Amino acid sequence: MTRTPFRSGTRVRLTQDFNGFLWDENIASERDEPESNGGPVSYPAGTVGTVMLHPQGEEEYMVQLDYQKMTLAARFSKLERIRGYTRVIPDGDGGVRIQQLFGYLDAVRLRQDLTCEGRTYKAGSIGRIHSLNRRLPPVQVMEESWRTGVYDMFLNDHGERSYFSVHGSALQLASDFT
């Protein structure tokens, strides 16, 4: 069975440890080439990122690691697709910015402590993307969330149900941890 190639914006995870060398200040490859500009770089299996580009004719995909400056030139055989969607946005200076997009009922974790209406929810708390507006269909609610970057979330914290809105940058797919 053959695997489908990845496109820009595909969420991926390393299936094996990555051990390579710096090509550039923020780009590492597993090729041991004389033009390497720096020392060894390693990342454990399970490291998560987003495919930025796949150079024509190359086996490696350029993978931007989540919340790090490092980009890996990782072989297709060491990557697996994970659930989740992203939007790749050109920044105007030749670079890109990645915006995580969540779907209706996606299980998410808080990246950091969050205080809302006098309560503090701890980083790592798991909840679900869920609409606070029961009059709109979920598709319409999600389109608005993708446009604004703000998501309605349901959290069951020690038996107490909480609904609140949170910016997408404060969330991460719970599946990124499995």
C-alpha cells in the first residue's frame, strides 16, 4: 500500500528520531554533507510540525516544528499525517506564518493556564470545540472561528462544565500528544 504525499499545511509527526546537522541557522537535515554549517541536531519521535514545502524531485519535506524556529528536512518515510488542519499565510517578507484550524468537536488542550470569568484553567486541561450559539449550524460557527481565530470551547473541569471563547493560539489538538 502506497502512502499519499503530503501537501503544504499538512500536520505531521516524526515516527522515528531525527538526527541530522544544521544546513542553515534554522534548517536541519539528516544528510551528512560537507556544506553543513553547524553541529548535530536531534528531535525525538513524536515531534509535531507542519509541512511547509516539498522541493521537486527531493525525498525530504520541509517541516516547520510547532512553536520553534527550526525547520527539518525530513524524509517521507519518517513522517506520518496527523489529524488537524492549518492555514499557511505568507508574511510578505518571503516567510510564512502557520495558523492552526480546529474543527467542530475536536478534542483540544490548553497550551497555558487560562483565566476566564474568575476561574483559572490549568495548561493541559482537555476540552472540545463546541458552539455557544445554538441558533447557528456548526458549519457556520466554524467558518466564523476560522476567520477570527477565536473558538468556543466546552471544558468539563472536575465535574463542573464551563463554556468560554478562547483564541486558537492558546489551544493544541489533544491528538498531538498521542
